[in-house]
Amino acid sequence: MNLHEYQAKSLFQQYGIPTPSGVMIDDLNQLPDALAQIDSDGWVVKAQIHAGARGKAGGVKLVKTSDEAKEAASSLLGGSLATIQTAGKALPINALLIEQTLDIQLEFYLSLLVDRVTRTHTFVISEAGGMDIELVAEASPEKILSVHVDGAVGLMPYQCREIGFALGLTGTAFKQMTAIMQGLYQMALDKDVSLLEINPLVLTTENELVALDAKLNIDSNALYRQPGLVEMRDATQEDEREAKAADHQLNYIALDGNIGCMVNGAGLAMATMDLIKLNGGEPANFLDVGGGATPERVAEAFKLILSSSEVKSILVNIFGGIVRCDLIADGIIQAVQEVGLQIPVVVRLEGTNVTLGKEKLASSGLSIITADGLADAAQKAVKAAMEGQA
């Protein structure tokens, strides 16, 4: 789950990580009070969406007067913004962050992530901060430093000092780096953070470090123990279908093809999409209904698939291990009747009570195409989609 910049910075402040003075607004009438609260020669008006590279897309505006601030806020709030990180999709701007301006001397990059190779929390730091850190990693990898944190002992002060020396920090800023890294590490542990990024972490002319930006991602699998963070979720920033799927405990990702997929198990779902591609088709989605698929969940899955007008056939691939195939067949029949499907449905069942499940599908009187194996199912689904496209 992603957080907005203003939400991430509120967490930063709880852990002693310095941020610019700022106020979030979601109504233009709040702007005068926000400007009055911030003692600054100018202000920065930032669009709040779940994506980076906002500055390049016009979502971050530097203003000098209240009139300029009003003009900038009016142009952003209530609109939408697409960046290189949104895959061409414009996200709604429902809030703005108004911040003070700072006199910046240097810009650094600092992130903390879960490194699955080393199985550690890992800091990634660079003296070349700013908007194009990806280009730095590609062109000058020697400028990227990594610090792996041993989970048994935690982040050690000497590791922070090494980073301070490497970045050429002195005095207050040198001491701050240790406090910032320790604060970020503790926050990652407390809040189940899977990724955080400060780009840039700036050194001001007063020799102080300040987190100018903040990106925070929370491990969705740990949200059950983070009720306070769940309340920060902004469903308007998510794909509507994916958000609805999450509400029904379904794992759904929209794709660009025309063959809907409903599978129980992520690995099986990936294999199903691979076979569809192998047979010349294009999957319309990734959809894992989970091991305990119920008729109600299957019905919701069908509705999600059909929310795309591009879908011309549906491939249901279920392995009955935890759940019985006859119960899955009942769910499919119920869902097809409830949704009123008008496109071909190819069903492949394997596992417990598979014979009974196939018999139920065959005797249902519905236009459900059964398959004898995954390869056969993929071929039939691709053929049906092509005939529907013609």
C-alpha cells in the first residue's frame, strides 16, 4: 500500500526525521490559512498522487506570492496528473501539500528497502540525488552506496558514520545522518515498510539535512497489524477494479489482452497466462481467487473480468486441492447464471472430485466449454476469443 507524501512526512516527523514546514489542503478555501502558517519567502505547491516524477510532469510548482500560489493550486487541485511512473494513466489530484522553500546546497538520495537477495533491510545512498537517480545508477554505479543491516544486531552507528564520511558531511549534518538512518530503520520495523525513498535529501546552506520528498510503501500482507495505516489508504489512486478485488480478498491486476483468466494460485495463474501467450492469445488480467474459493468469490471474480469490454472469452483454471472441484463447479454455475455471461467460458478442473465437477458443468445447460488439460484449455480459450473478435 502506497502513502501520499504528506502522510509519509507525518510519519517521518514521529521518528525525528526533519522535513520542511508544510500543510496539506484538499480545498482551495484552505489555501490562505496554509500560506499563513508557513513562514517562508515563497512556497512549493505539490500535487499529491501515488507516483514519483511529479516535478517533470508539472505537479510541483514554486511560487513567490499568494496570487501565484492560488493560480498554481487552482490548476492542480481537482485535476489529474500522469507521470513516467503511472504507465500513461492520469491519477486524480485530491490534495495538495504546501511547503516552505529552502536554500539548498546539495542534494542526496536515500532509500531503505527489503533486499530479498541478502535478506536484509538495505540502505541505498548516493551523493547524486535529485530526480534522475535511475540514470545515475545506470551511468555511474560507483556513486551508489549500499548498507546492509544485520537483523540480529540492527543498524550500527559506525555504518551511519561511514555514510556521513562518504557524503562529505560535517558538523550538524554529520550527526543528523546517524539520527535519520536510525529513525528510518526503526520506522521500517514498526510500520512494516517495504520501501521508503527520500529523493532528494537536501543539505541546506545552514548545514542541516532535510527530507525534501518522501515516498513510502507499506507491506500489504502486514496491514492486519497496522490499522492506523490502513486508514490512510487512498483508493482513488488505485485501479478501481484492483481496489474492488482487494475488498473481496481477490488478487487482480488488469492487463491489455482479451482473454479473461480466473485461477486459484499465483504460480498457476502465471503458467496459465504463459500458455495463453504461447498459443497466440493475450491475457486480459491476472486473477488469483485463492485456495478457499467460494461461489460468492467466484461470482465477484467473473464481475471483475467482465468489467473490461475487451474480454472475448474467459479461461477458468482451478486445481482442487484445498477446495473440492464439485464446489468450484457449483460456484461457476451460480456465477454464470447470476452475471448472465454472453461470452464463452472455458473451464479446466483438476484435483479432488474432478469427475463430479465436470459432470455438474456438463449437465448445467450453460454454454460452458470443458477442457481435459491446461494446454487444451488455453487452446480453446484462444480460439474462442479469436472467433469472438472476428
